[in-house]
Amino acid sequence: MAKYLIVGPSWVGDMVMAQSLFKAIKLQDPDAIIDVIGPAWSSPILARMPEVRRGLTLKTGHGEWGISTRRTLGKSLREESYDEAIVLPRSWKSALVPFFAKIPKRVGFHGEQRYLLLTERRKLDKQTLNQTVKRFVSLGVDKKLAYPPQTRPNPELSVDPDNQAKLYQTLKLDAQRPGVAMMAGAEFGPAKQWPIAHFHELARQLIAQGYQVWVLGGPKDQADGDAIIHGLGEHAHNLCGATKLVDAIDLLAAADVAVSNDSGLMHVAAAVGTKVHGIYGSTSERFTPPLTDNKVIHNLHLDCSPCFKRTCPLGHTNCLNDIKPEQVIATILPSPQSSQ
């Protein structure tokens, strides 16, 4: 039985995809103990991963060095006697806690001159490890089997039915109508955001077909949520900023369909088994696909995409603007032939 300390990533979607690594470790060693370091927001996600014994909060802000905080946490973990640390981020600071914890084996990719901090530095072969999930899982297997790893289990987050029932009551959702979750946020930048007017039109048509619409996101997404549901009546709900991340997990599991930009909540929806409609333009499903077979990808694959830019270099964002609501709704609603 091995004991692992894993330094997790800083983004919601990446933390969900990291569960593939945790599952791969458990496949190799069912008795393995896995603890994961992550930001405070990651605790509810980690609590929904059966493979993780506990989530450890690193009390530093995104981008902060926090060397003293990392040293204190590392020293406090020495008594745990971890066998191995896996450091998923490539930054220098991310490898500090395992170093201060004096974990004998510390594995990670080359990055920022981490020669003293890591005992095993692996080459990041971007051609072979051409997806984020492959990169994560590769660090948990022997180097000879890592390029690429042969086993990449999909994430599977646990769901709380009692919390689902409570959310239906407190948020006044209709238990009789199928739900469509919409995630319109674009924290990375506007080049990843399907037009709000397209989300609005899609919501309008789906409500007319008997669905209810839930717009999910953080407080920053409230204005976009208001624009999406404007004038659509009682079956359109802007829940941006009104729910915790753990609530979003359970609501996405209750939804029949999730329509999303390439975002963290898209990966949450995939991990709870909901059918995901992922809308891509400036990014690519080849690199960060929703890790599920239950998905539909919408991508025009224009010559200028993916550019991976925060804003469109050409100023038109046609890669997303030209994906029309009618194209998406045609893949959600049953065809006349299938309903006969």
C-alpha cells in the first residue's frame, strides 16, 4: 500500500480531469492512500471523488508565491510519511510542499528549473501527451508506460440525491420538466464564449419545447445569466452566484442536457454523466475534451482556430459566432423520425 500526496491544478476543469490520475493509481494499487493539495474552492470537488482520502487547502491566492505558507504546510505533513508526491502543475512553487514534507519520491514534468525540488523530472512530450488528461495520468505510471499511458479512466463525481431534492425546493425548480443546464461563463476570455444572444435563443426554443433552463456560473456571470433568461418566463432560472460549487455538481447531475463553453463546469457535467454539448472555437476538443462518451462537440474547425487566445486576434470570433442556435438545438431535440 503506497501513500501519495498529489499537488493538484488551479482550475476547476483541470481538477476534475485529475480524477483520471487518481483512478489510475487505484487501478494499480486498490489500497493506495491519496491526499490532494488544492485551492480552497476545490475541497467540495475532491470530497466527491471516492479515490481521495482528503483534500488539503493551500491558503494562498492564485499566482502568489506564499513560500512561508508552503513551508509550514510541508513541515506539518512530514508525520504522514508519504511514499510519493506527484506534482501536476509545472511551476517552481508548486513543488515546494512535497519538498518541505521530505517525501522521498517527487515526480513532475520539467519546468522552471525544479532540479532540487523534484527527484524525478519527466519530459513533457506534447506530441504524445496531446491531452491534459494524458499528461496527468502519465505522471502516475512508470516512465516506460507513460508515453502515452494506456489506461485513462474517465472522471466520475459522486452525487448527493438529498441535496438535489433540497435544491429543487429552495430554487423553485420544476420537478416535472426536463432541465437544460447552460454554462455561458468565459473566465479565460471572451474568445471562448459562445454569444449570449445565441444562448438566449437556444433557451427560448428549448422552453417552448417543454424544457426548463438553468444558467449556472459564478457571481461574475450574473449579468450574462440575466441576459440569457430575459423575458423567457418562469421556466428560465439564472442561478449564477446563487449556488455553491457542490450544488452545481448535483444540479448538473439532475439536468438532462448541459450546453457549455469549454469551461470547468463542462467537465463537471461530463463527470456526473449528463449529456454534454461542448462548444469550441478558440480552444480544441482534441486537447481538453469532455471526458465522457455521452457528448456532442460543436466546432466549425475554421482555418484560424484553435488560436488559444483570450480575445480573437482577428476581431470577429467567427469560430463561435457562426455556430448558430439552430445547429445546437437540432442535436438536442429528437428528430421527427425518432419520435414516431
